[in-house]
Amino acid sequence: MANMRILIFTRHYPPLLSGGARRPFLLAQGLRAAGADVRIVAPALPEGEPGLALGHPVLKPTAASETGHAAPSLRARMRLALLVPDPELPWVVRNARRIKEHARSYRPDVVLTTSPPESIHLGGAWLAGALDVPWVADVRDHWLLAPLMEERTFSLRRHVEGFLARRLLQRASLITAAERSMQREMRVYAPTVPTLHLPQPGPALLKATPVPSGRVFRVLHTGGFTTSHAERDIGPALDLVAEVRASAPHVHFLFQGALTSEERERASRVEGLTIKPPVSLVESWAEQQQASALLLVAADGAIMPPGKLSEYRAAGRPIATLGGSGWTAREGLDADPAQALIGWANGTREFPEGLAPPPSGADVAKTLLEAVGRL
């Protein structure tokens, strides 16, 4: 299996500044470390990355970054409403033949697609059929159980996409899922297809070091709010900043990620908070390691943790969590973020025992290769 040729088709990959890029990037790194020959197909690729860069209409030619600062245009809203399963469908269809020609010269042993967007699985199914190779459908988010797209909450849309999910995913050779709840959802759509819980890997390059000492206690949040999840409002996080600083004025907060213009305006009125634009995955991981503590913000009632929890755990820093549901206790996270941060900053509360580190890309790659070898 070490010499296996694997073609990964993904919408999110560095240099794209997106949390969705972490899973395919770390998975590709792990597979290569295991000896696999991996090619990436994505809108843009890092310098020297083997694969095919397809280009994408929302990406600037010289900077593959998505800030999400602008409100959706009427055209964008129409695309959300009318294109099924998602607005990325034309990009997938338009590039299908280019991917096929690239794949013919590469001759992959397996094709892997990772969603969201779910439309990318249409491309994976078609490509695997054209090449007569197994297709692995990897899912990083729920499709209909807890959809990120509001349009999927509408009854007719849910019916149509449920039908599509069943017809499409039953063609997969293997379905892998970042969370067990996603794995259970996929089994509903494709009960005869093998499924595998493939946890979100963390960056193995970081090593836990002592929390930085000094007068200023720096709390870092990386990533977006509503730009990452429509129901992840920035308001509770801003209230948290004010509450913590009222008791511990030496605490300083840094929010680094894509914010809307409204979010930036609201954040600018909060004392003790610095806003910075998003940075690359590797730069973000370095920032996390240098923080005194990390702030994890989830939508209220979210049934699974944000993907960045894996990299937070790898950074070896205490984590305060705002929002979410039962998974916070299962993950060993503090239920009262304000009191946790105040106590840590003032020295009246001990730092929690280090959370179990996430599996590395190499660990996850080994699990995947073993499963693919059984197909």
C-alpha cells in the first residue's frame, strides 16, 4: 500500500485561507509520509505541490484567500437557492474533463473527494467511473443532519438533496467521516457502503511548550464567526471579552480570521481586543502555540466541535469554550469560559491537564490506507 497513487479532489487546500483546508492538507502530508504518491486537484496549490490547479471565480489570481467580508450579492443568493447540492456545482462540472485528462496521465489507484462542498462528490463519482478505480468519499461536515447552508432546512430542498445523497453515495467504495455523528448520517444514505470514522488530524509539527509568562495574558481565537458558520454570532465572544477584562484587565484578546464588515465594526468598539486578518495554516498554528490560552467558539447547540479543535489540542494550550453542546464535556473542556480565563490569568486556577493530542496526519493516513487496502 505504500506505493499507492491517490488523487485527492478538494475545494479547500493551501494557499486558500480556509479552515476546511486543514484536513486534506494534513491527510496528504500523512499519506506521503507513508509512501503514497499523492496528487491534489484544487482551485490553487502551494508552490511545488504536485497536482492540478483549476482556478476558481471567487479567488483572486494572485492571492487564494477568502475573507468573506462582503455580504452575498443577489446573484450569489440565487445560486444558493437554485443550484443543487450547492453553488460549486458549475465549477466541478466545468473542470471534470480537465481532471480526467490529468488523472489519465497520473493513473491513480484510488480517487478521494472531501466535502464540503457536497457537489465535489459528483465529480469524484464520475471520475472514478471513467477511470474504473475505487472512489472514497470523505466528509468533513454533515450534509442534512446539521446543514451549514440555510437552504437545506427547507422541506423540498431536503427531500431533493436526500434523494441525491442516496443515489450518489451508494456509488462510493468507502465513506470516511471526521465525526461519528457524520458516519451515522452517511450510513442512512448508503447502508451497504463501508464507512470509517477518520478523525480530524492535528499538526504534528507543533510541540507543547510552557504557557508564555509575563504581565499580559494573551487569549487567541483563530478563524471566522458567521463566515464559518451562519449561526456563530460574534456577540457572545465580544461579551466574553468585556466580562473577562472587568476582572482581569491584563488579559488581551486577539481575533485572527475572516470577519464581515459588521463584525469588524462591532469588535472595534471593544477595549482589549485586536483584530487581524487570516493567515496561512502553518502561521496560524505557530500563533496558537505562542498564546497564553485559546478561545474556541461554536454555535449554540452545535452537535459537533469546530474542526479547529484538533489544532488547538495540538498546540498544547488551555482552551476556553463558548457555545456548543454535549461535546464540550466529552472533550474535557471548561463549561465556564469567563471564569476559566479569569482564573488562569490571575493565577487562582490551575491550568487543566493537557488534552489528549489529536491523531497525526500519519496516524490517520495509516488507518485510511489499511481500509482502502481491504476494498
